[in-house]
Amino acid sequence: VAIQSLSGSEAIVFHERCGNPVGWAWGYMEYADTFLLDTFGLVPTHRRRGIYTQFIKQFLRYLTEVGYEKVTVYTHANNRAMLIANLKAGFSIVGMDNSENRGFMIKLAYHLHEDRRNDFYQTFRILPE
């Protein structure tokens, strides 16, 4: 994995041991405290191997260390694999978007600090305790 930081953006390329590129991730500072993971992709032969799960765990730690409070991602509504992977990683569905360029998207957010996560869950819980 090679990470290149460009003034608030992160460009990451995933390589096989032999050096062949097999995937990428790119995102940027959406707001002063929020990082938007804009795109993530893997070549078909490297999907469903847990690469995203391992990546997002490490990347969330990294974003915490550099000072972000929250991470957002948009996932196509019909991309169940990414939607489920993000939910399993602890992201919450916070919105929806429909655009001419990208189609129907689900917006997910992850609060990087436990107290903020707890406040979010407390504020937006559906069932009373």
C-alpha cells in the first residue's frame, strides 16, 4: 500500500507482492473535521478477500491520529457488498443522495471518537431503552 497525502487528500494504491496494482482509494477533507472517502475499488479478482475490511480499520486509526472527528462515505444503493462492509465497520446510515452523475447513493458516517459515537447513537436511536 502506498499512501500519498496531497493537502487534505489521500491517494492510496493497493499492490500485489509482485508490484501489480490491484486497487485504489481516494478521499479528501470534506470539512475541517470530516474526511470523505470518495472512491474505493479493487480489480474483480481481488474482491471479497477482506481487503476493504482490513484497509478501513487501519485507515480509520490513521484519520484519528491526524485529527479528524468523522469519516463519511457514499455507496451506491445497489452495492450491497460495500454497504454491508461499511455497516460492519461501524458506519451508520445518515442520508441519501440522488444525482445525475452518480445515481442513487447512501451516505454513511463514522464518528472517530467513542464519546461522539455514543452521542450520535443516543440522539438518533429508534427504540427507547
